[in-house]
Amino acid sequence: IVLSASADFLYKATDYYAPSFERSIIWNDPDIAIRWPDTGGAPVLSSKDMAAVRLGIAETFA
């Protein structure tokens, strides 16, 4: 969450980027139940974040 006009976002990786292994968990997953602060408006999400799924149905590597 970013509450300022801008932010830098850094990724930590242990190997080369492989898009086929990328996964995203939806920011407001009720099973995770993060209590985000009320910003007074709808969040601005990237297209990747908008396509994210709940943790319980996310594809895993097991």
C-alpha cells in the first residue's frame, strides 16, 4: 500500500525472471484478512494486481 504521491517498489529474486512462474495473490483476500487503512477511495491497481486470485485457489508449485 502506498499512501503518498509516489513510491519505489523493489523485487527480490533468487534467480532470473521467469514469467511462467509468477503468481499474484489478491490484495484484499478475506482469508488473509489484512486490515488495510481506509484511504477514502478505491485502490489504484496494476493490471497484474487486478488479475490476482485468492490464496486458497492460487496455483502452487507443490
